[in-house]
Amino acid sequence: MDMNYGFVRVAAAIPCVKVGDCKNNAQQIESLIIQAEGKGAEIICFPELCVTAYTCGDLFSQQLLLDDAEMSLISILDFTRSLDIISIIGLPVTYHGTLLNCAAVIQKGKILGVVPKTYLPNYKEFYEQRWFASGDTHGDTTVLICGQQVPLSRNLVFNTPSCRFGVEICEDVWAPIPPSSELTLKGAEIIFNLSADNEGVGKHDYLKSLLAQQSARCLCGYVFAGAGFGESTQDLVFAGKALMFEDGHLLEENERFSFKEQLVISEIDVERLRAERRTNTTFGAAVARVNGCAQQIDTELFTTKSFDISRRISPTPFVPAGRTLDERCEEIFAIQIEGLAKRLVHTQCQTVVVGVSGGLDSTLALLVCAKTFDKLGLPRKGIVGITMPGFGTTGRTYRNAVELMKSLGITIREISIKKACLQHFEDIGASEEKHDVTYENSQARERTQILMDVANQVGGLVIGTGDLSELALGWATYNGDHMSMYGVNVSIPKTLVKHLVKWVAESIIDETSQATLLDIVDTPISPELIPADENGDISQKTEDLVGPYELHDFFLYYTLRFGFRPSKIFYLAQHAFDGKYTDEVIKKWITTFFRRFFSQQFKRSCLPDGPKVGSCSLSPRGDWRMPSDASATAWIEECNHLMA
């Protein structure tokens, strides 16, 4: 098994160059290489033409500068002779009467390949065609450099023990069809861009957007190293940009306008990228349309160093951070509303029935109903909210349920399930004193029967309240709360439900409802099927029984989204929840997760309709088609060997 779980440590380096001083620049490059090697980086990328500096202008026509550049590369080759790290270095290369702006890929004193720049900017402040020829001029060939005959082509894919990568240079990524698009379709998983991108107001944000899009479109990692302090400021300023992306997500960036050398290091999850590519059939179809194959360059074999990842792993992958959260909540709520609205319009229903418990899930479902009716111009009295007190209902949840229904102005019905359940216990010979699964599920099914029958009475639809996390764990009573006529929360994980209810409370609801909603957010999660304790408080807390939902949502995300094996999810959880949960606790609940996830598929195989809102869904008609009889043996065995 990969000791680094598919993560590849990469570096972007910004040396402090001196224009035209190749010897000085080589020393700066060597210093950054040894620093990156010491930090376990497998590949390091430098800026465009870093050996000479980018802003040499007509000095590029001077033989002395070109000779010095090659001699400096020889020095760097000698310096790296005993190092495993792969270095990508920019310099001018002469070939058949032309000068090429190139990236030399080197390792252990050898040049593995030379990649020429394809697109030479020759507009506004740029005039590269004055000195350089495009790499397309010569096609795929070889070049003699530093005494070595090596491949010269933009069509090179380099194979390391842990990944495959390609190289493009600055302007290449701004082209309508960048070389990186073809390289990724020919196998490259990470793209390195050597750049000398100058600064301009607003340009940096545009560049970040461009690189994020390219990384997302190509399902690749993207490492960008731009020229910085030391370049000539005769006409332009270079801020020294280092940016790293993975499938459209920014992993790391440096501080621009630094006067010092910089080394930015992060890890790219190549296993995640491979999973995305396997799942995304459009990527596979695009591969089939690419003409020819890339020339494959094998790097020197070396033992991959083990490391702890430095990038942040979010403990709540379903919940975005910062200002994005409010925007995401607004969008999700709108998707729920539109889904329900379409179902109501299609069925010509003007009445819905919702079981309101005073808990998070039923609250969110009720809020969706209220706003859907508002948007359709229907009176809220068409929403029949039913509170169904049982043996475990507490005063707090009962009051919250009733007060919320009153403040929202819906039709309120209260139907106790106690007598019906006691009669049922007598009919089947069960004891009300024995708080077993029959005791609990009888209550859940009685509530569902009431909802269904009332819906028949009023000609309405039963709106389901169950969420994605409950479906993953099977924490629902089959043909009880598992069943409805439309489930508005079906693809929303529990960690996000809480944020959605809080967002509604703080953004789009009246003050009277707001206080109730905020108290619901603070109420422990419970099905309330077991009697309250001696103080009248909730005694049956879901997370005490099945484990913390934040852990289960974390496990669910990486299981559904990328198909990671338990050992990798455990590794990620160790980093995400460091200081909050011990390894023993994480192991306990990840084992529980996979045991329940496999055993409860039969409930998911017959789910009611409901809208998909995010990247993960368990709909048997959509994202997740799993046999109900699949064996969990391999997953549980791996869980059992965690920490071994």
C-alpha cells in the first residue's frame, strides 16, 4: 500500500535572480533545490528562464549569455547528481539556428527531457518572437545539451513512481487549447507551469480563475511558479507568484511582492484525481479523441519518502467555510424549493403533510414547504403540520414544534401515538417495558401511518424529512420515517442541515420563528423513541449510539466522492480531527460506518424521490447503484487493521 496514500509532495520555487548573471542564479536555484529535497518534495518547479532571468531582452542574442546558461545548467546537474528530487528549470536553448524558451527536466545529474514554449506572446508589453521560436517549429526531436542527447518536445509525459506529469510555459496556458489539455488527456496528472507573468491591476485574480478552470477541466494538479524580485523593472514588475491547484481547488499560494526567495510546498492527491477521471466518462471520451500519444519519459527509480501532509484537510467537507457558506445555503434551499414546487405543480396538489418533531430535519423540511408555498402563491394553511407526541417526546422539542408551526402560520394538528402504540403492543404480544427495536420502530411506523392517512384525507403529499447521513447509516425505520411521497432533505448531510436551519433563522425568517429555530439548532439530535430521563431531558441521543455525525459525514464524503479505501479515509480523518478525536475513537466509528453502510443498502434501494443538491447522493436512480447483498468483509478487515 502507498505509504503516502496517493499524495505527491511538490514545490514551487521563486529565486531572487540577477538579470544576466547565470552563475548567481544557478546558486540560488541549487539552494532552493536542496531545501525542497530536505522537505521531502518529489518535484520542484522554477520560473520561466530563471537561469538567465526573463527580462534579458536583446541580451538573448549574446553568445556569452547562452553559453553561460548551458554551463550553469551543467553546474546544477552536477549539484543534483546524488539527489532524488526532480527539478524543472527554465533557460534558453539553441537548436538548428533557432533559440527556444525551454524547461529542462532534470534528476540525478541527467536531463530527462526539454520542453519548449509553444505560444510566444507578441502583443502589448510582450515581444518574445523577437528572440525565440515556437516549439512547434521543430516538432518532436532531440537536442544535444550539456553533453547529453535528450528529447526535445512539448509532447512529453514524465513518469515517476508516484505520478505522471507534464510541463507548459507561461503563455501556453492562456491559449484557447493549452498544451496541458493534450498532456492530461495523454496521461499527465500534474502540470507544471514555468512563468514570467507580470503584474497588472486585476490580473492576479484573473490568473487564479484561469488556472483553477484549467485544473478543473483537465482533472489535474496544477503548479505555477512565476518570476519575482530581481527581474528588471524597466517596464514591468514581477511579483513572484506561486500557486497550486487540485481539480479546481486552490491548495496553496505564496505572498506576492516578496523581496526574498520563496519556496512553497504542498501535496497533490493523485489518487483523488485518478478517481475523478475514472468516474467522469466525459474525460474518457475526450481521451479517445486525442491524436497520437505522448512520448513517455521514465524518471530514475527512487524510494518515495514518507511524509505527513502539510495541506489542511477540512473536518466538514460538505460545509464550505467563510462567506461561501451563506451563498451555498441560499443555493441549496432554492434547489429544495424548486424540486418540491415542481412536484406540487405536476400533481396539482395544494396540500402537503409534514411530521414536525421539533428536531432539525423536520424543521428544515417544514421551512422548505413554507417557502415553496410562498413562491407558488399558495396559502400556508395548505401545509398540515402534525406533531405526534410519543413515549420519548420531551417538553423542549414539543414546545419548539408547536411554536414554530404557529409562527409560520400553517395548519396544526396534534395526534398522540401513545394509545395506538400500546394497543399495537398488546396485539402483537410486545411489552411497553421492553425498550427494544420493536418498541422503537412501532412508534416510527405509527407516525408514518398517521401522516399517510391524513394525506389521503386532505388530498396532499407526505413530505419526507430524512437526510443523507441517516440514509448512509440506515438510521431510519424501514417503511417508517424511511418512507414519504417526496423527500426534500434526501441529499443533505446532517452537518449541513444544522447550518441551513441556522441560515434560514438569521436570513429569511420572521423574528418570532427565529428564536425557535435557534433553539432547535442547539437541541441534541434524537429520534425520541425512548422515554426522557428523570429531569425530562432527552435520554436517547443519536450520536451516543451511532457516533458523531461530523465523523460519519467525513467518512461518507470520501467514500462516495472518491471511492477511497478505509485506511486513506482514516489517515485523512487523523489530520482533519487532530486534537478532537483520538485514533481509537476514529477507528471505532469508521468501522461502524462501513458496517452500517453495507448492511443498510436495502433501505436506500427503495427511496422515494427527492432532489440532489450537491456532489454526493444515495439515490438508487442517480449517484449510487449498489447491490443490497454486497459484502463488507474487505472494508471491515481493513478497518480492523488500522493502527496495527
